[in-house]
Amino acid sequence: MSERILVPYDGSPPATKALEYAFETFPDASVTALTVVPLPEGYWAAFEDDEHRAADIERARERGQEILEDATTTAAAHDRELDTDVATGKPDREIIEQAETEGYDTIVIGSHGREGVSRVLLGSVAEAVVRRSPIPVVVVR
């Protein structure tokens, strides 16, 4: 069984289901909930100076910690310990980077279960993670 599990967590019902799945399926594993808060990039980022960018990053990290409070509550309800982490950037890229650099064995990610045109138009972090991940990914719907 896996020893280190990474669960991308955004506070949504699918993310909560993924976290619960990780606790139930990997009872002896160390589980980390990762929240990725997107920051402005490209055109919009060009309008920010370094001082404002630093403030945005700090606000993003604070928001990420707020989101992770729900994950910690879920862990307590399952009588489990939970490590948490906040990253800023593009969610799929940050999830993959974290998985690679921190030595996780498996990613357990929630999906909204969109199909067809809806999935193509909206994109999917879960799909991007599945395609690019160097480690196994479990998608929970």
C-alpha cells in the first residue's frame, strides 16, 4: 500500500470525497491536503508591481489556509492526522510539482465528473494531473 498520499483540496464536495476516500482506502498512509490558489498571470500580472504581488501572494496563502481548515475538520471526523500545504500558481502544475519534489506515492483527486462538451469547454485539473503525473492517480467521483 502507499505510504504518502497527496490530496489536492479546494473545499469542494468532490475534493472532500477524495480526502475521505484517501482516509478510508489508505488507513496507514500519511495524507497531505494541498490547496493551490491561482494568482493573476499573463496580461493581468503585468499591471502589478512587486509590492502588490507580494500582498496578493500573502492573501492567497491566507485564503488557502482557510480552505484547509475544512480538510482538517474532515480528518478529525475520521480520527486521522492530516498534513496541509498551500501553493500558489496553476493548480495542475503545482500538484504535479509537489508530487515529484516531495516524494508522494499516490495522488487522490476529486473530479466533478463532467463529460463531453462540458469537460472540453471547462477544462479539468484532474484530467491534466492524470495526463502528466509521474505517479499513480486515483480519481474519485
